[in-house]
Amino acid sequence: MFLRCKVRQKDGKQHRYWSVVENTRVAGGRVAQRHVLYLGEINDTQELAWRRSIEVLEEGATQPRTLSLFPEDRCAGVLADASIVHVKLSQLQLRRPRQWGACWLALLLWRELQLDLFWSKRLGVSRKGTRWDQVLFVLVAYRLLAPGSEWRLHREWFQRSAPADLLGEDAGLAEIHKLYRCHDRLLVHKQAVFDHLTRRWRDLFNISYDVLLYDLTSTYFEADPPFPEGDKRRFGYSRDHRPDCVQIVIALMVTPEGLPLAYEVLPGNTADDVAGVSRTHRAAIRQGAPGLADGPRRADRGGARRNARGRPAGALPSGHAKGAIDPAGVPAHATAALLLTRYTEPEPELRLLLTRLKLDLPAQPPPKITAAPAPPTPL
């Protein structure tokens, strides 16, 4: 380990920021550096104290020896030998445990969807030997199991989990610059990956695409305009209760089973209405999902209230529990309910939606018909 200093100019002054960095030997004889601790600005006395502390930690690091281990109840008669260690099994402790089962399951799902083959053909290997498809799997597994920043993945999560062991790689997969650069290589394959998943889901789950569900979410930025021309960060309705921040809107279209088919990143002032549904629906058609061109669509509560006919096709009860229907519009449990306007016979699209969602309409009471009072008889 050693101290690393970065010099930055701020407000006309020079600032020195320090970090504790550890060298790790990886494949090919390369050395990967892992940031252990960020110290910020420290004075000369603190710097000297940290250097001495690191020297103490590094002291006594001798060449490793291969030792023979024997249980304490089987050492009788063993000749004294410097390579033999007496171990008390009752006092053994588990140190540096790593998450294994969840990482193994994530890799199993990754391979079952054949994403390993898909990305290995498109991302390939860099001239320095970087397997970008494996870096991507680390990012995906991290987002699935313990979502957070790439910085946290680099500093903490990778050391406490098992992707390196499962992939037969080392700490080189989690170098911070690789994690950031991997994202830049994905966008050009957006349509291809949705085509691949659409086909794979159809093969695995016999999915049909006659009903699609749609929802919007948003994410905000603590940044001040103006922004470059064409930037999608705008002020709009904030689902995060941050109307003071610019945001972008993310539209997602899924099957009733919750499998995503298309997404679009829209300007932050996009209205939650049928126009957004149409944009994302056209994107799904471009991405090759079969049956999408003629299949009906259903938006969430906000979009459904402003559909093309000017009336709600379906809405949730006003006091519904948050867990009744998930953000993508898919029933989360068997007691989910869909509140409809009064009906005599559902329209074909609505009947198809109810069938796909496995919902039965309750018995409808007969309509109450009353005759208007007869006009008075003229005298």
C-alpha cells in the first residue's frame, strides 16, 4: 500500500487530495490498483503519520510458506517439524467471507438467457486482454444483488463477492476505469439486445405479445441549466418530489409477465399520457418484437386516464395499497384488482387484457330502469 496524491486547482488555489492505494498482482503480470481509503486534504504531519502507519502494516511481510495442517486430535506421534502446525479446530474463525450463492445464480441466469454468447461476440477482447463481456456481467450482477455506484463496486463489493472466482478472473475486472468505460460500449447494441431477449423469452416462456403494459419513471440531476442543445434534462413533474431539479423521464414497455420489451429516455417535461406510450410502442416495433404492430397497449393510471378515447380504460382504486400492482402494471399477488367503469359487455381489447391478467369480472347487477312520470292530463 502507498499514498497517492492528486493536485487540483479550485478557486485559484492548489489543493492536494490524498488516498491510500493498494497494488494487486493480476493476470499477465500486470498490477491493478485498488483505492482502499480516501483521506481528502491532510497536512504534512498527518501525511507523515499515514506513511508510518502503512510501513507498520507492510512490515513483517515475509515470503509465504507452505505448511502442513493436522487436527489437534491426530498429532500424537508426529515428529517435530517446522512445517507442521498444530491446529485447534474448535478455535477456527471464518474471515473474509464472500457472497457466493447469489452470484452463482446471477451467472446461471446470465448464461440461460445466452447473454454470455451475445455479448462475447459484440464486445470482444481489448488489445490489453480486457474481457468486456465479463466486466459487463460484474456490473449486471452488482446491479441485481446490491445496486450502488461503480465506486462502491470497485472499493468494497467485488472483494466481498464471488464473480472473480466464478469467472476464473481476478481483481482486474473491477478496475474503476474499466467499469466506467464499459457503459460507453453498450448503447450501440440497444436494439440488438432487445431483439435477442424477445426471441429468448419467447423460446423459454412461450410469451405472446398481444398485450403490452407501459409505465414511466424519472430520475433527477442536481445540476443547473443552461444545458447544450438537445439535452433531455428539463424541469417537469417530479415523482421524487424534487421540482427544483431537472430530470429525465424513462419509459418502459413490458409484457404482462413483467419482461421488458423496449425503453426510451425522454425529455424531463414529457407528459404522462398516450403520446409517450406511442413513442415507446414504436420503439418496441423497431426492436423487432413480433405481434407488436397490432397488439393493444395499456398504460398506467396516469396514461390510462388520458387515452385516445378521452376516458379511463382502467384505473386503480383511489386508496389502493402500493404493493397491489407494481410500477410496471403487473399484478404482484393474487388479490390484485382492476377498477373499471360500469360495463354491460367489455370491449374486445379490454376483454383481452382481463384474460391476459387472469382477472374475472364480478357479477353485474341488472340495470335499474325507471319510467319517467307521465305528463299531466289536460283538463
